Amino acid sequence: MNKVLYVHGFASSGASGTVKWLRDHLQGTTVVAPDIPTEPLKAIELLRRVAADEQPDLVIGTSMGGMLAEQLHGFDRILVNPAFEIAETLRTNIGLGMHTFFNARQDGQKEFLVTKKTLEAFREVTSHCFEKTDEEEQERVYGLFGTDDDLVHTYPLFCRHYRHAIRFKGGHRLDDHVRTHALMPVVRWIDDRQQGRQRPILYIALDGALRKADGKPLGSSVNAFEQLAAIYDVRVVASCPWISPEKMQADRLWVEDYLGVPAYDRLVFCNHAHLLYGDYYITPAPDPRFLGTSLTYGDDTFRTWEDVLTYFERLGGQ
């Protein structure tokens, strides 16, 4: 990925901690991060001009920046806790009057004013969200929503317009944990698609390899899953209970709760291993009909997840 445009949240700047983190962790990638005007109409005009000039491979927007980034049609976007109802959010949580910027800005401004006119301008800008959500845009927009966000609650609204809505454990602001475990997996997926990169497919059985009989994660399975998902195209395989949709929903919630963003849209319900097309299958009960390589979790060779990780480290991503 050559270039990323980062759109910061309200009262922040292009010198935010997330910008520094992205530059540190996206080696070889140029991160463009302009200071966004506090006037909404000027903000969207600036972003459209910057996007047209810079032609970023990916746009990442947080909070207000997520709302603005949604309107940059034609680009791959990740919207983190997007503030699609920012006028109401400002009115109830920040209020009118003079406020201080969280981070230093290039123009040296330290304070800004929020008025009723500001709120009306935000209502005008947000009224243009979701104007283009065709099939192409559906695959270009991902929404990330913190389960503990106490400022913005637009997950249901996003779901009405886009299919890639993902929850993560965290609040409104991005910290290192969220950036690493929620944001970066999505960046990898988009980069893989853009580069036409197909990673080897690795299936892991939900029961007996990831989950114990009591419903708790098995050993260090959660950490191992995340490590493997950074290298392979990892899928979780659960049995398909034809007469129990409740169990299927429970499995989905378990995967979302314990495995998080790396497991998004990667749960497969299947009772027959020979129907699975892939390279590897980690399972306590291998099926000889699986055409790839089966690893028997729990036997003498793969007694723990550390044994499994050692095996794949030796493969070097193959």
C-alpha cells in the first residue's frame, strides 16, 4: 500500500497519535494527514481536493473523520466510530462555546468556536452521507465500531446502508490495542485485495481446537488465531446444526466475542471436511477426505497451540 489518507476526528489534528502510529507501523507507506477545518463545508471541500490530488490507496477516518470519509466515493475506506449524527453528538456532549484543540495544528490555532451555525452546517454535511452505496461501494467501505463507545452510536445506521459492519472491544478513541487488533486486520484485507494477493487458506475447528466443552477458549488459542490470521487466510469451522439456528447464532457471537475483528466474516458452518477447499485444517478429528494438510490438534505432535505455531513458523507463510 503506497499511500493512506487519514482523516482525524473533531478537535484533533493531523499530528494525532494515530497518525504517528500509522507512520511507524505501515512501513513504506506515505500517510497524508491534513488538519481538517472546524467548518464542516470547508472540511469536506478540502478532503475532496486532497483525495483527488493524492489519490490514496486507502482512506481511514475516525469519528467526525469517519463521517467525512464516507463521502469520499471511489476510494477504499475504513470508518472508525463514524459520527454520522455529529451535530447531536456535539450539542449533547461538548456544547456551544469556545473549545481547545486536542493536538497542535499547523496554523498554530489552539481554540475554536462552536455555535448554532456550526451545528446547522454539520447537519447539512451529514445529510449527504449514504448517497452512494452501490455494489462497488459496498466492497470499499468497512465500519469499525467500539462496543464501549460512549459518544457515538451509529452502528445500526451504518448497517442499514453497508454490509461490512464490525464490532471491536474498545471505546471511542483509538489506542494501541485497537489499532493493532482491530484496525490493522482490515488494512491487511484491503491491501490483499488491491494487490491480488491470495494467502494460503487455513481452517480451524471451533470445537476442540479453539473452544473447550465449557465454552471457554482453549489454551492460548485466541492469541494463536490472531498470529496465524496475520499470515494466512484463516477460517473457523463449526458444525452445521440444521434444526438449531440458535446454536449457529451462539457460535457467531462466540467468534465475535473471543476472536474479534480477525475472524470477521470467517465463520464456516460445515459438517463435511471434503467440502472445504483450502490448504490446512487444524482439528481434533481429521477427516481423510480433506484434500489439504490436516493437523490433529491434541495429539503428540500438536499437543498445544505453541506446537502449532512452531509448525507454521517453519513453513514461513507457505
